Amino acid sequence: MLTRCVIPAAGFGTRMLPAAKAVPKELLPLLDKPVLQYVVEEARHAGVTDAIIVTSPGKLAIESHFSPHEALDSKLRRSGRSEILDSLNDLIRSIRFHYPQQLEQRGLGHAVLMARQAVADEPFLCLLGDTIFLGDLSPAQQLADAYARLGTSVIGLQEVSAEKVERYGVVGGQMLDATTIRIDRFVEKPKASESPSRLAIAARYVLSPAIFQCIEQTLPGKGGEIQLTDALQKLLEREPVHGVVLRSARCDIGNPIDWLKTNLLLAARDPEMREALADAARAFLQA
């Protein structure tokens, strides 16, 4: 069973500036909860007991959010509103949080490497902290189930259009069934004409501890950063790696438009909130 989860959350969030200057982009709200809380909840529901959130200097607000606040809890209890923080406090009680830091912005692969000591010698989930998914079966649970079945590293995938493959890391390999592929290569942001498939890496992974040594052996790639995709290619030389097409819809919050779209998608799933927004939406469309 997978009990540890690594959540890279050390980036500056430059596409969300100035909103993310003092408030980490991972703590920007989606309706009434910050993005990162959705991610940690996804991990917990998949059986995770230890969340290893890789942060950077200036992101102490992340640690504060996932720590008890006795004065606030006491005030809410006195006013009869303690249920406001019940879900967060339950999360804090059920998860052990660890906060290794990435002191230099050297890429996603390097951020994952910073979690090595906390992970120890165990396979682990890796969930990017600026992406959530909407659907009945969470990616973390789907990948945990696939790991239990396959016993290898498993990469969450989504099918994208040909014109969008150059935005992602893409995999190639042999399809074993409608949703499972035995991967034989990774390509970071390929041109459409050179892409091995339209299956893009989708911000969710199960990784074996061998990935850490692979990252150490990975030289800076595109953008001068240590790419996790390049380290995964090295992992393929050591052991099998599979991919699973995720059943949930991916929602990024890395830029203002996608953040706003995700808020609206979440609001539309709540009947009361959907009704409250209906008039405003009609007025906006008619303006």
C-alpha cells in the first residue's frame, strides 16, 4: 500500500503574479478551499498517511495552513461555527506533514529529489500541487490501484490534441488494454511531427525510489532545468514503467484564466451555488 505522497510546491508561480507574490499559488482559493488542500485530500482518500510538501523560502503560509490554529478554533466554537474548519482539522489530524525545501529553482525533477530523505526507500505517489481533477475516481486512487496490480512505477496520462503535445511530456509504448500502456520512451515537449503519441503526462505519478538516483544522474534539459521526464527515461533503463489514462478531468490553476475556469466548474457542481451564479452568468454573456 502506498502511504507517502510527494507534492512539489516550491515554484514562484510567476504566471499568477501579482496575486501569487505573497500568497503561494497553491493556496489560492478554489471556492472555499485552497488548491493544495484539494490535492492533500485526494492523497488521503487514496490511503496516504504522510504528505511531503516540497516548499521554498517564503512559503511558510503552506505550513501554517496545515497546522492547528487554537485561537481561531476556540473563537469559532464560541460562536457556534466550528464546522467551518472541521474538514481541514480532520485532515490535519489524519496526515503527518513534512516540508523539505528546494532552495534553488532547478526544475520539477530537482524538487522531487528534495523529498528523498522523507520518502526513504518506498514507492510513493507524486501529485503536482497546482493541479486538481474532477471525476468520480481520483487519479491518486486510480494510480494506487494500478500500482497494486502492476507493481511498477505508474504515470498518469491524458490524451491531448496533436497541436497541444508540444506543451507536455509525452509517452510512447505498447497499449496493453484500453487505458494501460507499457511505456518505452518519454519525450519532453516534442513537436507534433516527432511525438510518439498523444498521451501526455498529467501531473500524477506513482514512482519507485529508484527515481532519486535517476534524477541525480540527469543533466539540465529544456529551460536549463532538471526535468522529471528526463529522469523517467533513465528509470526505464532500470525497470518497467507503465502509464494509465486517467478517468478524471484535469484542471490547472497555473494562470488566471484556468484558475477562473476551475472555480466556475466547481461552482457548477453545487446546485445552490450554480443557481446563485446563473443570473450573473446570463448578464455577463449579454453584456
